Amino acid sequence: MPMTDTAIKALKPKDRKYKKSDEKGLYLLVRTTGGKLWQMKYRIHGREKTLSFGQYPDVSLKKARSRRDEAREMIADGIDPGAVKQAAKNAAGDTFSVLADEWAAKQNWAEGTRSNIESRINNDLKPWLGNMPINTITAPELLRVLRRVESRGAIEAAHRVRQYFGQIARYAIATGRADRDVSQDLKGALTPIKVTHRAAITKPVDAGALMRVISDYKGSLVTRIALLFSAYTFARPGEIRHAEWSEFDGDIWRVPAEKMKMRRDHIVPLSSQVLKLLDEIKPVTGKSKYVFPSERSLKRPMSENTVNGAIRRLGYSKEEMTAHGFRGMASTLLNELGYNRDWIERQLAHVEGNEIRASYNHAEHLPERKMMMQEWADYLDRLKKEKPDA
């Protein structure tokens, strides 16, 4: 029975994808996600094949039937419409490399994130898959490429590269240039990631010792203040490195969404200790737009290795403490001190998985967070003054 637009709109996703026939071989494939793809089965040169015409409603019922009729005419003349479509795709430049660049250009990433992801794609995927039309890449071919990454011992990187390929493939599907994402066939094929926890100091006595050695740091003034700033604010290292003077307004640091991992504006209340640090560093870095510029150029932010390198010089191994570890230290100790979990999570800029709570108001609990941040800085200062037991 021929379909109607009303009937198509009424089709709902089920636990498994299913087909709804129109006529003359045309049907809709209804995916579990609710997506509806026009397809047609046909036989040519003794082989059965499937031809896709695009997503509904981007491709209307009328247009899908027109494309079906054109395909049927080709088949009657002994021409494979699928081969014609693939040749057209190749001519249009639907290679993995072209699609990867197109996808990346549309992403709203922070500078560091863009550099990392594009480097992975350029070094780990494009050399072997770049010139291939994305629709011709098979799961075994992709797996061979990912095995190269694994062979370097970069297990987590291999999983990330598979994820990037999948995002590019889904972009190709959405834009009508691919039929499926073969990376989904590789679930379980890669070596599992060994779960490790970021190194962080979580005992009060050890936190006090850390604050003492930071205060006595003999290296660069900018690095010493970056270490103290990290301890007092427990913002992400990348957010601190890219902090700009224009983002500071009185006792508030407003981090714009494009610099945040979760792509949401974030407010960091500044304690009196942090304000003193900013006053101390302003004469040194005030001519740069960055609060913590590179030692080599005021036009660039501090290197991502600077704070971690300083922590190593202070005597801490990477298994004991890292730049990111200030966040774990604050989270653990603030929770142990009995502060409201919501205040802590908001200040850490964590977004709840629950969709209702994930509405996320960046100013939520701000008065309470201001109080907590000042008390946290005071607490660290008290720990710094306490003498360890003999």
C-alpha cells in the first residue's frame, strides 16, 4: 500500500530498526533513534544491492519516488545506479580527508582542543584513509589503522581516534554522503582502556606540605603564582593557562564558554588571596592579554607543561601530584569538610548527567560558592602554617 506523509510522520522508533514499504521497491528504514532513511533494493548483473536516497523529511516522499523512478530507468538500461551515485560522490570529493576537514571546521572547540583532535586525525587516520571515499572504508580497514595506534602503546588514543572517525562518519551520514558508521562494528575489538585516576594529594597534612613548598618555589614568579592560583581556584589547567585579564571583574573571574570543557560559561569567585596574587603579577604580565603568558612570548599562553614541570621540580612524581590534581584535592577535602555537594560540583564546572539538572545555571549557588571559595583559601593557608607531627 503506497505511503502518505501523514503515515510517515506517524512512524515511531522501536527497539530494533524496521522497514515500511511504499511501492516499486521503495521503503523507509526507521532507525531506533527515530531517523527515517529512504532506501530501495534492486538487482543488477545477478547481484542484489541497496540504494539510499537520503533522510526524511529532508528528502520528501515525492522526491524519493522521483529518485526511485530514475534508478529504475537506469536498471532497465543495464546501468547500476549505485555505481553512478558512488562515482558522483567520488567526483564531489567525499573522501575521508575532505569530510574530516569539513566536520572539524564546524566544531566550536577551544584552541587547545582543536589542536589535539586535528593532530590525531591528521597523524593517525588521514595517512591511510584520507584519500578513500568514506563510504568505501570497511570495519577491517579501520581496525588495521587503529591497531597501528595501539602498537605504540597508545591504547586510550586508539579509542579516541575510533570515536573521532565515528563522529566524522555520522556527519557524512547526516549530510547524505555515507550510509553507515563502520566504527560501531569495532566495539570490543580494541584493547580495553585501563582505568587510572588522576594523581592528587587528598590528605590535609599533605596539602599543607604542598602549599609550603609552593610558597617557597624558587623558579619563575609567574609559575609560582600559577601554582598558587591553581590551588586556590582549582580551575582546569587549560582554563588557567588561557585566562585573560579582560575576564576578571572585581572578585569574579568569568570564563567564557568557548574555553570550558562543557562549553558553558563559568564563574570563579576570587578569594582575597587570589586577588593579592593578581595584584602581584599584574606589573609583570599586565602588558599581555594573558594572566599567565609564555616565558618566550607575551602573545602566547603559558605552556601546558609549565605547571606540571614545576610540580616535578618541587619533588612530586606524576603518580603523586599533577596540575589537574588540584581539582581532585579540592573536591576531596571540601566534601570531607562537609560543604554542599552541589556547591562543589558547580564550582568544579561539572554538569550532571541528569537532563533536568544539566540545565546548568553558571551563577547557581553563587553567594554560597563565594563563601566556600574564601573559606577554602583560608583553610589552605591554615594547613600551610601547621607544623607536621614529629
